[in-house]
Amino acid sequence: MVTADLDVAVVGGGPGGLFAALALLQSGKVGNIKVFERSKAYRACGAGITVDVNGMKAVKAVDSGLCGRLEAVGVDFDSFEEFDQFGQKHADRASVPIAQLDSARQLKKYGVKPGMIGWSDIQQNIYESLPDGTVEFGQALSGFSQDESGVQLSFEGQPDVRANYLVAADGYLSPTRETLLNDGPPPFAEVMLWRARFLWKDGLGLPQGPEWAQAYIGGSRTAVVYGLPGNVVCWACTVPLSICEERGVHYDAEQYATSKTRRQVSSFQNMQSEGSSSFHERCIKAVEDFAPQFLECVKNTDPSTIVEHGLFARTPEQHTSYADVGWGVGRVTLIGDAAHAMRPTGQGLNTALEDGAVLGWHVQEHGLNPEALRSFEKERIPRVSLIAEQEQARGRMAYQKDAKAASSRITRLPMSPEAFEDFKNGWQPRPLARRASPARAYAHRASNCSPSPRRSLPPLSNPVTATSPILRI
């Protein structure tokens, strides 16, 4: 029998993979764990994501100190405005009732409060909660195999590693899932998505500072613009492929999902900036007849900060097809987008945090073994299937020509907004035994993100992504 180097190897150093590693350490049943991250260093990337009530509950169940730090940096929205495709304001409409953005109300009802947090800030906070040396950078997985005693992992240009178990958190185009299940990439939703982030500038008519948001709906397109701390402005827009093609913006989804690109871009938050200038030009073409104030925002964005990709999401039926057996095999399991890629509504991150908390609990209760992995998966599948169904319906109904019809889509979902909020936020994770691990000294803020040894990174110098808590795309 070959001796394993590690108890657990986690592939993918985004927030989901980092949090799973933290939860497994907190379980008390895992002592030797490494997170293998493709990028050579964490960069100032990612725009903003709402760590929702369910995500905060998951964090609190694993590490109450980390939960407090995230709550402290989270942003609530004081103002929200909605516009149609012509840039005209809807005085009486909002795609999410403003009460749902009231963190004080949710704190009172659910015991934790949500907050919009910079993607890099989330990642760095979790990273700082792990022991030094947990994350190995510059490790691109090229393949793996498993037998009855462990998992052999191969990395590009690096020595092989052997682990007793493998947790794959390598994104919505997960190479690990491709090898493990061979069930193909998530279906393409026939929608293109652009995201970006820039420093606030005068002359665009945007509020200065955080805690505001604007949504643009209609003309079969959607967009959102919002502020984060540090004078940062984020935007995201989605455009059906049919409109893109009419404007000369072509996209080969099959080539993207099956070529080497699939391996290179398992997590678009860490993708490189090649082609970013053309992303800028393509986005301008796709929204050139859209709300003029949003178009002006796009035109004034640094091209190097723009990310473009197709929208891929697994259907609820694809999730439930694994209900009886789990989505893992043997000593390997999947979490986050690798397991249940869904529309970019923010629930991808939040359900990944849920995954980590539930995985840690099953290992704590049952030990580190294949049975614990399968019981984790079978618990998660019904819940993520329902969340995916709600968010898929919300996203599909957004692309209407009439702004009023698109805005009122919340009345035609599988669950009412109130029922879905209670289902999503009423979830109660089981706490792990070790709930307040000491974090390393935390000196990071939203515009500065780097691994140890620390080095300052220029803010907004890399492609970034955004997920709106308001406009479900």
C-alpha cells in the first residue's frame, strides 16, 4: 500500500475550496490537508457577491470568528433604483423588494445578517483563517486516479501527490467532474455575460461610495451597477446570444466548454486578461442601443478589468439524477460549482459555503471515509436542486423585451419570494465542534489581496467578476 502524503487534497483555491478545507480541519477528523490552486498568487479580482443569510449561517457553524469578520465588512444597500432599457427610471418598481435588502430585519429574523462583500475580500478572509502553508499555489491539476487506498493527483510541471481523499472545488467547467462522471459540461443558457469593476469617476452620474445599486431591465437584456467600499463601482450585464450574433458578437459555446480552455478557466474569477480589450469592444456592441447611462459606464471602464463568458448552468433535473448515488465516486467528492453549477445569482457562492459546513459535519460525525462523502452528497442534492430551480426560473424570465414584464417576473416563480426566502434562510446547519479557530493577522481590504508572503497588489488591475444580490441573471 502506498502511503498518502495527505488526508485530504482540495483542488481549487476559491472561497468554496478554502472554506471546505477550513470545515474539514474544524471537524477534528482531518489533520493533514492541502488546497491546490492553479494561479500563482491571489490577485485583486472579483467584484462583489452577497454573502446571504444561508452563507453566513454556514460560516458561523464552522468558525464564528470568521462569520463576525465577514459581517463587519459586508455592505447593506441604502438605495436601489430600477431603469428600463431606455434609461428611464421606474419610480415604483424594484426587482427585489427593498425590505429584503434590510440586513437589520434579517439579523432579527434569522440571527445573522447578509452583506455585499468584495469577492477577493471573502477569499482572503477565509484564507487568513487557515493555518500557514495550507494553500499551494501554481498547482494546475492535469489528472487523477483512485484505488481502494487513495487518490493519485498529477500536476502540470509539479511532482505527483497522493491523498486519502479528494475534494474538487474546481469550478463550473470542472476537469475533475469531467474525469469522474463524464457527464459533459453544464448546458449553455444561450446568454453572454460581462462583468467589470473600476474606481469611481466624476461625470458618469453615479453615486459616490458604497451602499447603492441600479438595475436596468428590458429590451431582452439586463444590467446592474453598484458601489462597494474603497470608491469601487461594479457592473454586470447579460445579453442573449441571439442579440449578440445580430451585432457581430459571436461565441462558440461548444468549443469553449470542450477545448483546453475548459481546463484553463475552471474558475473565471482567476482567469487571465488576454483578450480583455476585445471583451470591451464586444460588450459595447452588445449594449450599444441599451440604457445610455449604462453604456457610458461600459465605455469608461478599463478594458483590462472586463471578464466575458457564456452562461452555463446545470438543470435541477441534472442534480436530482444523482439523488440516489451522490455526485461523487469512491474517495472523491465535488462541491460548489463543480457539483451544482447554477445561474450567477450569488447562490453559487452561498451554496458552496453550505457545502463546506455540511461536509465538515458529516466527516465529524462519521469519520473521513467514502460513506461520509456519500451521505454529505445525498443531503445536499435535494436542497441545491430546489435553489437551482428557483434561480433558473428567475433568470430565464428576465430576458423580456418589455421592462415591466421582466421586472414583475418574481410573481411567476416556483416559490414566492417570501417562501423562497424562508426556505433558503431558514436552513439550520449543525455546528462543528471547533467553532472559533484563531485567524492569522488580517491586514487585507477589498482592494488589496495577496497570499503569504504578503505583497501589495494594485487595486483593480486584473479581470474581475460581480454577482448582484438584486438583479437575478
